[in-house]
Amino acid sequence: MGKKVAVLITDLFEDVEYTDPKESLTEAGHKLVTIEKEAGKTVTGKQGNAKVTIDKSIDDVHVDDFDALLLPGGFSPDQLRADDRFVEFTKAFAQAGKPIMAICHGPQLLINADVLKGRTVTGVKPIVPDLKNAGAIFKDEEVVVCNNNLVTSRTPDDLPAFNRESLNVLAD
């Protein structure tokens, strides 16, 4: 049975870090629900190749409505982590032990949610000091799976491994 996956996303997300996992997850029968400040708004990827119409406002969702969380990279996570509603939503997923999949700059929301202490992760090079300062154990690998509920990858080059491991975690 497909899982319901929350996607925190706003303008300047890394296009393929949303479109590629979306394709992989939906082909496997999972349903993605995009979440931003305003439902119905259209957000645009930083490459300009992807436009996403937002399904739900952050004010209209609860962690219990979803089975997993997807955090695409780009500049989107940095913008969203400035808003406590998105940070608290992310934190609630981690506290519930639900699967979280974060690529590139996606872990910035996890840093602000203060849920990385002792967790093994990877991420794009510029955020490595932030990951370490948040107490994470950093590995420079294409994909890292921690406790079978946290999947992280570094860059779009890692998408095949990221998608594979995301599907494996959702299958459990």
C-alpha cells in the first residue's frame, strides 16, 4: 500500500531533487503532498525547469496526516527553516520516528529542528560544518541511511541511490 509523503518546498528548490524523487515515489504507488505557506501557489525551481502547485498550507497539515517527509534541496530549505512552523513540522516527524528523506541542502530543516544529534547523515559540502555542529555524524557518501528512517544524500548526482534507499525505507 502506498504511503502519503509530505514535501516541504518553496521557490528556488533544486528542480531535479523534487522531480526525480517524485517520479520514483509516485511510480511505486506513493502519494506526494506539497506543502508551503499558501495552498494553490505555484513555486518555481532554481533552474526554472520545474513549477509546482502547492497542495496544502503548512497551517492546514499535521504530522499524523502523513507517513513520511521529503526535503528537496536548493535554496528552499534555507528559506523554510526561517519559519518556525516548518521547523516544528520537521521536528514532529523526527520525534515520531517517521521516515525522512533529505537531499543536498534539505537537511538544513533537520539542523534547525535540532534532531540530528548522534544521527549518521550526509549532505552537500557547504552544510557539512552545520551538520557536525548539530551533533550529526557526517559521512561523505552518495547515500546514508540511519536507523532505517532517515535517508540523506549530497547532490543531484546521488539521486539514483537516494531514490533507491527512499523506496527501501518506505517499503518497511
